[in-house]
Amino acid sequence: MAQQFRYGLYGVGRIGRVHGQIVKEQGHTIVAIGDEVLAAAEDAALVLDEPGIPTFTDPGDMIAGVDLDAVIISSHTKDHARDAGPFVEAGIPVYLEKPLTAELPEAFDFVEAVGTDRTLIQIGLQRRFDEALLHAKRLLDDGLIGPVREIRSILRDQFPPPPTYTSRGLIIDMGIHVADEALWLLGEYPSEVWARMFDAKQYASPVDEGGNTAFVGFTMPSGTIGRLDLSRTHASGYNNETYIIGTEGTIHVGRFAGYPGPIPVELWTAAGELHPASKTYHMTSLEGDYAEFQPRFHTAYQRAHEGFRRAVEEHTPFRVTQNDVLSAQVFVEAAHLSALDEGRSRQFTHSEDVKDFRRLSVENGLLT
């Protein structure tokens, strides 16, 4: 019988509460709630129907005060390293929202401090658990479209972020999802990255992200060409889709279909015919107040938490870790710097050794 986990939540804004609701629905127990703002922790306890639960404003106090099987950390990005570090040191498995940290030098510092063991931290990059994208990756890995010529990942929100959102820029905070998706699907790292930012007309946001629309281009060492399309201005609704174009066919995931709608995974052959391996998945129909991305990825979040617990119980590596998100952060940092420099391309050189990766990133001008 599967273990019932005793969870701590630390950082309980919108996404922290979403995670809390999911693990409760899956039959697990929240035994502590923490946030640097005590009122936020107390309010989350009420929202999650946990009256009287212990609340904390310091990770160390939570560790000392409650017996935990795991912790979910969704605090402000700038506080991720500060908040996650004590739990890692205490040997408590951490589910950490993306990205790793707000600033790239601190991300390298954090990984160097905690190490690269893949059983310490699972990162909340839920696309790696999405049924539609997993099916697309199987089709890709089976060689059904031949070598990949081009990949294009599209991520468009309908609404601006809430006033409480903190951001270093649209490319860094929004783009990391599809940057990681491209790295995961293709299994290689870019060699060159470039980007431009724009302000689409008649758009107002409480948060300055340097623009509301961005196009990121990149090339892989294999010759694959890539593009990430990002915006907060898709007036018709949340739009997430991916094209993978090969020499012998095309995979298209998630054609826009409104809320809640189908999530098609279409495999088109060189003859322009729909391959029988194509499948259709479905968004989740949710009640009440929810974030605009939830219907599309609610099942992926559920599967991510199931995978996290399974890895903890079986002492196996997490599927997406601090090492993976560090690579994605360097990718979006290169794109962000390119956009600030009117689209001048930036070089990307990857290494599995974190200190060598840092040295190479310094040489490429991505950090000092």
C-alpha cells in the first residue's frame, strides 16, 4: 500500500495553494504551512480547510517543529534558495516551483551547494508529466517523423500576471517552461540563442516584464532550428501548442480549442495524412476560481506529484531536477540578454559538470 505523505507547504500564494489542493485530493496530509508573511500562511490554512494547523515564517522552525515526509516550496523566486536549502540539508525531499532562483549566479551557487544528486529536489516543470507531450515524445523517439528540422513551442496567456507577481522579464519567467520543453523533447542543448521583445498594443499590466510579447530563436548542434513564441496577450484564451517538424512528417500538440477542450496530438505523414498513432487528450473541467493554465495542465500537475512520491518511496531519481532547470535558466538568460541587446545572438555551451558549466557561461557572457 502506498505511503500517506505528511506534507509541509512553504510559500502559499496562488500556485502554492494549487499544489496543496492537489496533494490533499490525492489522499495526503498537510501538517504545516509556512510563508514569510504569517497572514498569508494563516489565510492559506483557511482556504485549504486546515484550521488550527501549525504555521511558520521560517523553514528552520518548520523542520524543527513538525515531522515531514516532503515539502512543497512555492515562495517568491528570489527566496527559493533561502527557503529550499534548509530542507535539503535536513534530508527532506523537496518539490520546488520553477525557476531555481531569480538570478543566474545564485542558481549556480545553489546547485554547487546542494550538489547534483537527482534524489534531492523535483522541480515544478509539469510539462514533462503531461500525457499529450509524453505521447509526442514517444512518437518522436520512435523516429516516426525522421530527424527533426524545426521545433516551435507556443505559450500565450490571455491575461497579465497578478499584481503580487514578481518578474525579471517575460522571457525568463514565462519562457522557462517552453525552453525546458524544447531541451527535453530534443535531448540536446542550443549552441546559439537570440530574441526580441515587443509591446503589443492596447495591453495594460500591473507588472513590468520588459514587454508582453517575445520571440526566441535558437539552433542546436545537430542543425535543428527552434523558436519559442511567448505572450500575455492572446485575447481568446490560454494557448499552448508545439510543432515538431521532421524530414518525414510533423507532430503537432495542442491546437487551440478553448476551455475546456481537446488536446490533440497529431502526427502528420509526408503524404499529408493523419497517422493512426495520433491521439486526443482532454483538459480538466474545474469549478470556482482557478489559474488560466490549470485546465490544460491540471492532470500534469497531479502526475508530477504522483511521480515525486513514487521516486521518494522507491529511492529513484526525480524526473526533472535542479540540474535540468539550471540548463533551462541559462537558456532563457541567454535569450533575455539577447533581447536587451536588440537581438544580438548569444552562445550557449553546456557541461554536465556544474563548475565547468558556470565557467563556460561566464566565457559566453551570460553571467559574471
